[in-house]
Amino acid sequence: RYWRDWSSDVCSSDLVDVDSDGVRVRVGDRNPMIVRSARIQHSDLVAAATTESVAIGVALPANAALVGYSVDCPTLFSGGSVASCTVKIGTNGDDDAVMAATSCFTGASGFPKAGTPGVLGYPGAPLGGQVIYAKFTTGSDNTVNLSAGDLRVRLYFTPLGG
């Protein structure tokens, strides 16, 4: 008999059954991962206003559920007479559905991070059919006056059901 350690090749979710005949595992594609990501730099923010939303990809499939997300800010935002800058992640109807306002301004720390989850910022949250947005809010000056900043957002979804 030959022995092979399958532990690195088979996930527990692939295990179908174990009985006296042996072990049965699922072979083939699992649910594909849907990734929405964006790199948003200060030069992408052009509003003569203190809030601006940037779409992160196109609408999700109707049955998409959130798996997780992360936000990285290798260059913190600053510039002009802007006194603060926060980012939220959400939908058109709920701007902080995935992540509540998180500082991405000079002095912020702890990146990359997931931030404080919003009401739909949990694994399995139903976000199907939605476009996800990053909403920037500045204090004391408009977003267009930022002269530095580089934010990277990654969101992972899986289709549920058929």
C-alpha cells in the first residue's frame, strides 16, 4: 500500500463522506471568488466638495455574499487646508454598510486593516446586485485639494446557491 498525505490538497469543505468503504471528496471547482478592488489616489478625488464617492468595480452578481475585505493606505492623505480625511465602504443606499468611517489622514495607523465593520461588514452579508463604493469625507477643505494619498481596497465575495 502507498500512503499519501492529502491534508495539504483537500479542504475540510471538500470532504463528502467517510465510511467503511473509505473517504469521498469533492473534485472540481468550488464556488469562484469574486474580487472587487480599487486603488484610489488623491488625484482621483476631484470634487469641489467635502465628500466624494468612488465606485469599486461594477455591480455584483445577484447572489453575491461578502467573504471579507481589507483597506491599505501606503500613503496617508493630506494637503491644502484639509484637516481630516475618512473613508467608508458601502453601497449607494448605505455609505457605511461594509466599513464605518476610518481615518486615512496624516497620523492614522494600523494599515492594512478591515476597519470597523458596518451593518453588512460580516462574512456572508448579502450584497448581491449592489455596486460597492468608497466614500471619502474631508474636514475644512474639499477633496480636490488633497495633494497626497494612496488607498487600496480589496473586497472578496462568493456566489451563494446555484
